Amino acid sequence: MNKYELAVVVSAKIEDDERAEVLNKVKALIERFNGQITNVDEWGKKRLAYDVQKMKEAFYYFIQFDADSKTPAEIESRIRIMDYVIRYLCVKQNEA
């Protein structure tokens, strides 16, 4: 099992309950592909470095999880088409 971190940037134009639903869907995806979530870090609403889809701000979430090497590709292929997720990035963490 490898350690990964998934960064998810969610649109600020949606309500709190919709945003929580998007986060729950992302967590369910990780668990669906045998990932074990170890930590969820919510940074809240932050200013974007540049406008994305005419938005200046978005909500940032960082999810650490343990999974095998095929899981990140499966998760990314499904997050890519999710509504309200404007950016995402999954990286492998170093064993330090």
C-alpha cells in the first residue's frame, strides 16, 4: 500500500450542503477502490492564483489515503467528470 494525497478544488458558487455532498462522493470513490482515508484537511475558501471558469475563489480539500498503485488512476478518471470539481491532483507521498 502506498500513501497518496488528493487535492480537490471545489466551486465556491454552490451551497454548503452541495459542497459536502461533493466531498462525500470523493471519499466514497476512494473507499470504492480499496483506499483507506487517513486524513481530510479542509482549507476552506481561498483565492485562486488565476481565474478558473470565471471564478476567483474556491474551496480547497486535501485528502490523505493509503491505496495500491492502480487506485489513483481510477479515482482521477471519475473525478474528472464530477460536477463542481474545478481542479484536482493526486500525488504519491514520500516515505519519510
